[in-house]
Amino acid sequence: MDAGCILRRLASMILSSFLVGLVACAPPRSSLITIGAKNFTEQVVLGEMLSQEIEAVTGEQVDRRFYLAGSYLCQQALVSGRIDGYVEYTGTALTAILKQPLPPVGQRDEATVFREVSSLYASKYRVKVGPGLGFEDTFAMVVRGDDAKRLGVKTISDAVRTTPDPNGWRLGVGYEFQSRPDGLRGLEATYGLKFAGDPRTMDLGLLYRALSSNQVDMVAGNSTDGPIRALGFVVLEDDKHYFPPYEAVPLIRQDSLQRHPGIRVAMDRLAGEVSADEVRGMNYAVDSEHRDVAEVVREFRKSKGL
């Protein structure tokens, strides 16, 4: 055996020993609670809220893996065990993750959707759907306040009959809304909406900036977004009830609940404690007042006696 071969074998043995040492020193999964969140403000607020409550109950530090790029990545992280849980919305879970068709309009009530989502997560992924936090964050078609007043537009159906431009509304959407089954195509079919050209697709954080600067006339936002109230925008009523319920609920792996019973206690303590106005206020504090998420959440929890 030549000297080069001996050196290569020696290097390989050293590297192997080093990797084994790293694995041996890594904490076991059961010693670490990891909470995820998607990549927009409200999700980070809710992820921080769940994390702080778990820490308060268990006395353990929670690892935060926030700003995961959307529902699909959060689902993959949850199923693979890279995170123990995150907060999802029932309508998003039903259509985008569980791939179920939209229920008939008369069956889109909150309780029916919650039962179906809970059953499917348990049977397919061994994931527990926790009790709702107390609010819904539905998709919302948002326009400028002066346009709504000038055109007399209050509902999505009103927006079909009148537009700020003869060619139609200039629409801005996030990446998920354009492709989701409960998104743009179904909305267009349900209402017969016509838009001026293709929608402008952008990061969620840029939607209201584009609307404010007249780059678009309507955006597909979320009903609890802070800038809606701050900038005087108007949410058009979904008068045909196209969108299903989007109740905010924690999703937690069942094996994580067995290892860390305190997570269930934390979920129960948060159940029904967060109103739409309260989460809208927290979103505004982070987005517009540039306050620290952890501080905003601590103040909210203190106000609730948590």
C-alpha cells in the first residue's frame, strides 16, 4: 500500500470518528420542543405565542424555526419530525394540505370543517389538531378606501359590476393564492370576476405597499392584516361565501404530545383566548410600529393572565 493510500484511509477514519462524535453529542429529539411558523408576521406572532406558552408550562426552552416558506414546507417539516408543531388555518389545511374539495356552501361551517380536518390529520399523519385560538384569518379581497367609497363597492359582487378602470381591476396576489384550490381560479368562477391582465404575484409583505402606491387596485390579503386598518383599506364582503372557515388551530405531532404532555396544557390555555381584533393589533405593532415580536406577545399574554 503506497503512502497516498495510507493517508487517505487515515483521513477517512478521522472524519468518521468526528461525525460519530457529533451524532453522540447531539441532543435526542425528545429533549427538544421545536415550533415552526410560516413566513409572514401573523404566523411568527402565533408561533411565538405557542412557544412562550409551552415554555411557561414546561420550563423548557423551545427551539423556534420561523419563516418557513409557506404551508407546504411547514407540513413537510411537521410530518418529517423537524418541527413538533405549528399553527395552521382550517380552510388552508383542508384544501391546500389535505387536498380535499371545497365543501358545498351550506356545509362550510366552522364545526364541520374542524371535524373533517381533525379526523384526516389523525388518520393520515398522526397529528393532533388542537382547539382553536379564538379567531379566523380568512382570505380577504382588499381595496383602497377611497375607491370603495367612490364606486360604492362593499361586496365582491359589487366589484364585478363596477371597476376603477374600464379594463377591470388590477389584482395583486401572493404566490399561494394564485395556485390554491380555494384561491384565485375558484374565486373568478364563483363571482365571474374579470381582471385587467394577469395578476401581479408578489411576497405577502409587498401586497399593501403595491395597493397604497396604486400599482394595483385590489389585493388578496388576509382579514387580520394590520395595514388594512392602519391605511384605511376596505375588505370586500364575501357575499357568496366562497371562502371556507380559516380557524387558527395548533397542529402538534401525537408522538410529541406523548413525550411532552405540557404542550397539550399550553394549547388548552390558549384556546379561545385570541380575538381577530387582538391578533390584528399585534400584527400592526410588529409591522407598522416595528416592535419586537417576543415583547408584543409577552404583553398580550400578561393581559390575559397567562
